[in-house]
Amino acid sequence: MKIHEYQAKQLLASYGIGSPEGYLAENAQEAYEAAVKLGGTCVVKAQIHSGGRGKAGGVKLVKSAQEAKEVSEKLLGSTLVTKQTGPEGKVVNKLFVTAAVDVEKEFYLSLTVDNDGAGLVIIASADGGTEIEEVAEKNPERIIKQPVSVMMGMKDYQIRAVADALGLPNELLKPFNAMMKNMYKLFMEKDCSLIEINPLVITGEGELCVLDAKVTFDDNAMFRHPDMALLRDIAEENPKEVEASKYDLNYIQLEGNIGCMVNGAGLAMATMDIIQSCGGRPANFLDVGGGATAEKVAGAFEILLSDSNVKAIMVNIFGGIMKCDIIAEGIVEAAKKLGVKVPLVVRLEGTNANLGKEILDKSGLDIISAGDIAEAARLSVARV
Ligand code: ADP
Ligand code: MG
């Protein structure tokens, strides 16, 4: 789960990592008032779940409260297309109005999960700021990586190694150490998957200062953090994926036109592969899971039916723990509600397959039966 910059900064502050004074603004008048509090000159920042805002025009230095208001009017409701949003961009609904900082030098600093190392890793660079992607691509040697064991914790010598590699001056070693320790504490206590500060800057006064922050939580651990779950901003998420999450479904929208309903992540991946190899393109990844109820299946099927990109649906179920009759009931329930206007190819195998087929036969739905997964894929691709 992602959160906004202003929320990440609040969270960091609660762990002793402060950042410049700033206020959330949801309309231009609020932005004006925030700018007045900040003395006129300030930075107006679009709050969207994406980086690269600066380059896309989403971070604006203004010289007066009036200018803050004008910039806010333009930004609010506009769509920002950044390197990370994809071509459809993200609509700006909120702004963060914050003090303008005199920047001497920008660093990149993050703490994230290192899958290969089975631990965490500090990633840092003395070439921080908006060009960090280019640095990683063209000068990977400029990116410092320091593994951190979650058994041992983050050690002073590891922090010192990063500080030295960044070339931090001696007087900043202590505050940098404190910052890293606090970041680690936050990461562990809140089950983060990423804490990223880019840029971390040295100001004209020679102090460390957090100018941008991103915190991402491990979705699988959200049940342990109801307070963090409150920070979720559904407006930032794909509406179909939000709908799917209500039913606890593993659903990811894709660009193709064959809607897939499958049980088991492995079978779902194989289904996407086989559709591709037959020359088609899946509209989604969907794993309804093992112990799904008919209601959950119906919810899943409704999501597929309501997707206007979907020109055919391929149901591919191998009943193990999941029973085929439950799937069939869910399909019929959703079909009754919304109607099926696209070809529906069904392959049922395994537990209660015959019962499932019987339910579908009796439903009066126009179903194209497939004997196996390859046939189901071929038939689906042929129909679109
Ligand atoms: P993004 O990473 O989405 O582009 P940032 O918050 O990092 O957004 O802002 C982009 C750049 O704008 C930063 O690298 C920094 O140079 C500048 N910037 C951001 N906030 C401030 C601020 N409060 N004062 C001065 N400059 C800022
Ligand atoms: Mg940034």
C-alpha cells in the first residue's frame, strides 16, 4: 500500500525524522492560507501516488500567497503524467504546501527489502534528486548498496559506511546515524516494503533535511496495522482493483481483452502465458483463491463483466480445494445480475467438475465448453 508524501512525512516525523513545515491543501483557498503561514515564498506540491512529479510540473516554487493560489487552481483537478504513472496519468486532488528550502546538495536515500539477500538494504547516492533513474541506468557505480540483516539490526558501522560513501561532512554523521536508526525502526515496526527519501538534502545552513518522502507498506501485513490502513487513498488506486480487494481477490488489471477467471496464482500465470502464445492478450490477472465462496466468485465475475475492454471471458478452473460447482454458482449469480454480452469459454476440471458443468448447462447461459486449457485459450482468442 502506498501513501502520499504528506502522510509519509508525518509518519517519519513521528519517528523523529522531521521535514520542513507544510500544510495539506484540498483547494486553492487552503493553499493560499498555507502560503500565508509560510511567509509567501513556498513550494506547492501535487500529492499523487507517483514519483517524477517535479519533471512533470507537479512541484512549483512560488513567491507569494497569491501565486500559490493561482498555481493551485491550475494543479488541482489536472492530470499529471510522470515517468511512473503510465500514459493515463493521475488526477491531482490534494496539494502539500511547504517551506522552500535553500538546497546545497541532494542525495538519494532509501531502505527496502532485499529479496536476494533475505534482509533489508540501504540504497543511497550522492547524485540524488530528479535524475536518480538516469544515474542508476548510466552510472550504476554511483549507487551505494549496504545490506542490513534483520536478525542483527542496523549497525553503526553500516551507517558510517554509507555516510562515507556519500561523502557526508563529519558534523552530519551523528544526525545521519540517528535518521537511519529511526528509519529502520519505522520500517520494522510498520512492516514497510520501502522508505525512500529523495532528495535528502544538505541545506545552505549545512543541515540535513528531508524534501520528499515515500513510504510503502507490505499489503500482507496490513492486518497488523489498522492505523496505517486508514492512510489509504482509494482515489489513487485502480477502481477495479479496489473492488477486487473488497472480495479479497488477487486481481490486477492488464491491457488486453480476454478476461480471465482462474484459481491459483500458478494456473493464472499459465493461463496468461497460453493466451499470449495463442496470439491473444489477457485483460487481467485474477486468482480467485482456494477457499472462495460463490459470492466471491460472483464478485470476481462481475468485475470482468463490467470491464468494457473485455471482449471474451476465459474461465479456467482446476478444482482442488476449490470446488467447480461453487465457481459455476458464482458465474450464474453474476451473469443473472449483469448479463453476459461477450463469449464465455469455460474449462472446468477436478473436484465436482460434472456438478459444475450441470449447473452451467441448466443456467441457460451461452457457454463455450473447452476440454483443456489449450483449447480454452484457442477458443477465447478465436472469439475476440
Ligand atoms: P518528485 O520526486 O516527485 O519529482 P520532489 O518532492 O522530490 O518530487 O521534488 C522534485 C525536486 O523539487 C526536488 O528534487 C527538489 O530539488 C525540489 N524541491 C522539492 N521540495 C522542495 C522544497 N521544499 N524546497 C526546495 N526545493 C524543493
Ligand atoms: Mg522526489
